[in-house]
Amino acid sequence: MDISLRDRFFTLWEKYFYGAELPITMEFRDGPGDYEIVPPPKGWRCLICQFAKARNGAPLAFNKDSVTCMGGLRYSGYSHQLPPHFRYFLSSGKEGIIEGERYKKTPEIVDEWEKLIPKHPPHKNYLHVKRWDKLTEKDNPEVVVFFARPEVMSGLFTLANFDQSIPNGVICPMGSGCSSILLYPWLEQQKDDPKVILGMFDPSARKCVPIDVLTMAFPMKKFEKVIGYMEESFLITNTWATVQKKIKRSAELNLKS
């Protein structure tokens, strides 16, 4: 990690998004390094909930034993196995067997949707999750994830589209919360012209994030470009100065709550 890049973004974030939460970064590695290895939770636990300590500044290392959610295992690439009766679980359920989440109308729609979901290819054994300001020279982040409210999201969204003519520089594929901040942005990172992922619309993951907060996940190669053009963008205009006041008020209210 280029520490000057880390520090430059931190300075710009404080300047234009003062009071907003810093992003976390994700990277796959062979070993845990000096990160805290996340122990297996007791029973099922949403992977998004497990990221809370990293958002608060504690570097975490996950392996396949750290994750008990089948979706979390799948979208982090540790397993491609689906739970029994998944087609019914995600749709209308099956009487006497499983209650349905009703995220899809029918089991058949689930079957077709499943065919379109890319699989996470094999990777290194540990997922490192670390807040931006904690990065060191040893880190090599692959994905940068923001948990943010609408005013901050408006800035991130506009930055993501700043250097291109196409209208869909940000995409929003349906999936679990962890797919939107890990699987899809990681896959985009492997492309020459990656897109940014808007997410955290999964009702099952909403209990793990604050009110009004969604996520925007940048592939690192895209995020490096964003840092480079922040100060020639709308961020230097009076329009953004007005939005900044709302960001500051939001941060102040968050501290009081």
C-alpha cells in the first residue's frame, strides 16, 4: 500500500466529507498476519454484523471457520454449497419443511436467478478487513467499502461516474448484503474497467447497519482513480459546500443518538 495515497485520501475525506465514517478495505491473503482472527460465532451470525469491529478500527482476519452464514461462506468464496431447500427458503417456503423469506415470487425464479450469480473463484485462505486509516505498507486492499447516508452516497455516486460517459458506472445487482460488498466488487476488481457496487438492500442484513445507511463498494483500481480527481470534481463547488453542511449535521446527530 502506498502510504501517501492512504494519507491523501484521509485528508480529502476530512476536507469534503467531514464527520462521515471512513471506509473499510478488504483483501485476501495466505495468512492472518498480525490481524485478530475472528473466532467461529456461536451458531448463525450475519457476516455484515461481524464487520462491525473493523468499522470501529480493529483489523480483522476471517477464514472459513469464522463464517457460519451459508451466504457469507458462498459470497466470500469459502463454499459454493447451497443450504437444503434454498429455492423454497428464498421464495414462498414449503409447508412443514421451511419458512420462506419471500424475496422471490416462486422457487422457479430462484432457480433461474441462481444460474446468473457468478461464483467466487478459489482464493487465498484469509480475508483481511481493515479501516482505511489503519492501512500500512504491508496491506494491498482489493475493495474499499463505504457505509454511508444519502448525502455522502450522493458524493460517492457522482465521483464514481465523474470520468466516464456511460450512465451506469455504479450498478446494483440483487443479492445478500455480503455479495454487494465482497463478491461483486471483488469480481469487478479483476476487470480492466470496473464498476462500483451500490448495496445493502438485503432486508436480512439491515439489522447489522444503522438507520438510513447503505453501502458503496469500490474496486481498488477504480478507487485510486477517484482519489486522483477528487479536487477537480464537483467537490470544490458551492453546490457541494451546501451538501457538506448536511453531512456535518448528520454526523452531529449521529454522535448524540
